Amino acid sequence: MVYLQPKVLSPIRKDVLVVTPWLAPIVWEGTFNIDILNEQFRLQNTTIGLTVFAIKKYVVFLKLFLETAEQHFMVGHQVTYYVFTDRPADVPQVPLGAGRRLVVLTVHSHTRWQDVSMHRMDTISRFSEQRFLREVDYLVCADVDMKFRDHVGVEILASLFGTLHPGFFQNSREDFTYERRPQSQAYIAWGEGDFYYMGAFFGGSVAEVLRLTKACHEAMVADKANGIEAVWHDESHLNKYLLYHKPTKVLSPEYLWDQQLLGWPAVMKKLRFVAVPKNHEAIRNP
């Protein structure tokens, strides 16, 4: 391969933090060469699973999610879409490229959307043990009410990755909406915390995702037994886990953005995975 030599004294990005204090890269446009990365992951014959939950009315988002994933997600690599749904008959037929397949996994629904959200951790951990460990190398866990707008590829893959919340990446830790009640397993004290991660896009090796989802599920079970529910449900527990189990890669808000709410600031060279406009109340309620 022929490409420009990296210059040790000439960083490509000077406007953003590109490495964490624990030496994990923060992925922004301009910080990676996708051709080098694609070649490295192809040499390893890497397989990627993408989990998505299309429960109740949320199944309406699935067609756009899958169609845009085919255009932008891990193009040229082996991908299995794992669609968890209570409405398997409503899963759309979307043409898939070579080396890509869709697996529909039927699961039960729950009355409250908060319970649907929180049970994702249990479901992902159980299926990781039962089949994902044997079927794919990496798992990417995403929300369905989103679409891929630009390239999302193997640059995100690592043992464990989290994504910076688009609403908090410029804020101090005192502004983060962590769970602040000591009674909860998701409790993070004032003065602690690195970043605020969003629950809508995380992943890593199947073994690491299994550890994360199992730990978060067990913490939520403990909270329920104590009559408490974390302020932001599974996302609160995800943030607690990633505080004490540092991610080996952090994705910039390019990988999770809401243009309707946040516009398009100059620091964002690309918008890769973006929210689809919707009426939350209409979608969440039966």
C-alpha cells in the first residue's frame, strides 16, 4: 500500500482531543486512514454483528436503518444484522450485499419503554453467551430510530468502545446527568467521571460486550430489588461501567448526532450516524 507518511510533529487535528488520559484513541474524521484499517481487518477475516431492537412501534424505523447501514456500515466486511423484535412479520425485506445477512430474533415486549430499554442489556448478554461468541468477532449495539448518513467502518472496532453523548461532549463533568443517588448501583459521585457516553451506540469484542451487558443487567436487578431505578435507566449503568472499565476506543459525536437539535458545528467534519426526527410520545405509547 502506498500512502502519505505520518508526521510525528504535525498532528492532523489540533482542534479536538484525540486521545484519552488512559491512551485510548478518540475517533474523529482526519485521525485515521480507512484504507490501512480495512486491509488490517480483512487480513483477520473480521466478522461484525450489529444488534438492533425493533420493539412495538419502533419497527417502523427498521427499513431506513437497514437500508442506510447497507450503504455506510462496515462496507466490504462480513456483517450479521441481529434484529430483536416482537413483530417478526413486520421486519422488512431489504436487499443485502455479499457477505451480509439478517437474523431475526423474536423477543417479548414490555409495557413501559423504560423496561424495553433496560431489558436490552439482559437480552444482549444472553444471546452473546448462546450464539454471538461463536458467530462474530465484534458486536456493535445500536438504537433503531437512527440512520447511517456517512461512513461508519472498522475504525470504530476495539475491545470496548463507547460514544460521546452529543449533548454533553463540550460540558464539564458537573453537568453530566449521571445517577447521583448513592442507593443506586449506577451511582457516580460528584467530581468523578471522564465523559458522558450515550447508550445508543456502543460495542466491542463479543467477550467484552458480554461482560458489560451482564454487569449492567445485574446492577439493574439489584436496583429493582432495592426499589430504585437509575435516572437514565440502562444508559446510567453503562456510564458507571465505562468509568471503572475504561473503553479502549472512544467515538466522537460524529458517530451519534441529532442535527435537528444541535445543528452542524464546525468541529463536526462528518455526521455519520444520526437521529431520525420523530414524535417520542406517539412512538413510545401503545
